Amino acid sequence: MTPEQLPIEQYDAQLEEKVSRLQTLMTPYAAPEVEVFRSPVSHYRMRAEFRLWHEGDDLYHIIFDQQTRQRIRVDSFPAASQLINQLMPRLIEAVRDNKALRHKLFQVDYLSTMSNQIVVSLLYHRALTEEWQREAEALRDKLRAEGFDLHLIGRATKTKICLDRDYVDECLPVAGKNILYRQVENSFTQPNAAMNIQMLEWALDVTRDATGDLLELYCGNGNFSLALARNFNRVLATEIAKPSVASAQYNIAVNQIENVQIVRMAAEEFTEAMNGTRKFTRLEGIDLQSYQCETIFVDPPRSGLDAETVKMVQAYPRILYISCNPQTLCENLATLSETHRVEKLALFDQFPYTHHMECGVLLTRR
């Protein structure tokens, strides 16, 4: 298979294999039948990164084969959004014969949205000059005249030139409500927007009878916090990355959601604060004891929850856990299942045609 081909005819079989593998992994925890959420079979990735290859007068996108490290030319990429595919050849055409834009350009990153906005980052192995900026502005204006709602960024060592802005605003329809999400270039966002909508709606569904407040760790730009706010009295959410916290604060304001509070802290730090082992000035003005959190939501990195956070999580009657690595989820469940049972299990096919699985579990106290 080349990057310009997707084995669409194999999608059902590959998804079935993932379902079987997840069910087997979850057997020790008496998990219920897997709820399966399918991805679109093409144009599902909202972001993509490519190296650029200079070959004589020619210039084109490439990726490297993960096994052989062989260079593969990419002129179209059906895994990426329609918008990215439309822009790829136009960008190459515009840059190919422009010395100021092409010189030592080695990578291009695309971040698109379902609302048809796109940020393009051009990465260089050289300093960016005033001439580069003039030509980049001309390129931006040319592509906008062709109908692209585009924002352009130049990056080099210790340099970032943002011609207009470094973010896009995504609008997702979630269970009957449109939610606006600011997504910043070079920060984490859910790559598969259609799957993200299904994840948010599943999380809403399994917490629809929840009571009290919600505590969320690893909240990013407020992706889940904003959607889940309607099911809880209040939401207290933590995130460590500054750009994500800033986006989350904007998203709260623009969506006029008044019951979500974001705290800039790592999950491990928040655990220390909750246990009373450390005090943090970042928590001044926030009365942790006033929150009646009966549900905790976690969406940790691939490494899963650390041992201390797992213990802290066990104190909550309901645990909603989104995992991008079922192996570390199962490691955490070895402890969590001592106090909680798995009530719901879902598979979200975030990355079709790969071995990767994203899943969700709802646990309730025994």
C-alpha cells in the first residue's frame, strides 16, 4: 500500500481484529461487550506532517517507511482531510519556483478543521529574512484569493514568524449543540474530528445520569471538559501545557460555559495538592473542598496513570478513562479493578489501517 492508496476493502476486517484484541485484553476485568465506533474510511485526519524533498527543479512531499526508512513520494494523501489534499499541490506549485520560500525548506505541517480553516507551518534550516516574510505574505494572499481560509507560519531555529495567527477555530456538532474549539499549531488536538465527535457523544451518554461535580485530568484545550459540562454541576480540570490552557480558557469564554474551571497543573501535582502534601500558589482562590466530585475523567498519555494518581483516582465513585494505549490501561485496571468494576467499554477507531487502538471505559465503585 502506498500513501496514495487506502485498503478500504480491508477496513471491516481490520476493525473486527481490533475489537477481538481489545475484548481479549479486557477479559480479566469482566468487561461488557465492546461498543464499536467506526471512522470514516478516508479523509479522516485533520492534521498531517510531511518532509519536503528537493530533486533538481522538482519539489514534493515525502514520508518515510517506518520499517525500511525508504523515502516515499506523496502527491496526495487520502488519509488526510479533503482540505489538506486540495492545498498540497497548490502549495508545492507556489513554492517550487520561489527561491525565497523554497531555500532550505525541509518540512510542512498542516492543521485543518471541519469548518474549513487551515494553518500551514513551513519549517526551515536557515534564518528567515524580511524577503522571506514578503514572499510568504504574497503566498498567503494568493492562496486566500483561491478560496483557502489559510494562516501561514514560518519556523526556523529559535524563530517563529506568524503572519496572522497560529490557530484555527474548529466547530463540532456534539449531541445537538455546536461547540467551538480553538486549536493552536504545534499543540495537541484530536487528529480524527469525526471520531472525536463520537468520543464526546459517548462520554456524554455514559455520564448522563451523573450527579455532583466532575474532576478532569489532562484536559488539553478543554475538548471533553466543555462537552461534559452540561452533565455536571461544575467541572474542575487540570492541564500543564500553557498553550492548551490558554486555548481552554478561550473556549470556555467563547462558548459561554460558566461552570468549568481550568487549573494549570500536572496530574501528579494535583494529586499532591489533593493529598495535602504540597501547596500551590496556582490554586489560590480555588476552594478544592467545595467541589463534590463524584466522577473523575482521565485521558492520560500513552504511559497511562502513575501509581500515585491511580490511588487518587480510586477515591471517586465513577471513573471515566479514555486510553490511547490499552496495554497501559490494563496495567492501571489491575489496581482500579480492586475497587471498581468496568460498566462500559468502547473502541474508537481513531487511526484506521493501523495497529493503534483508542478506547474508553466507565468504572463504578464496587
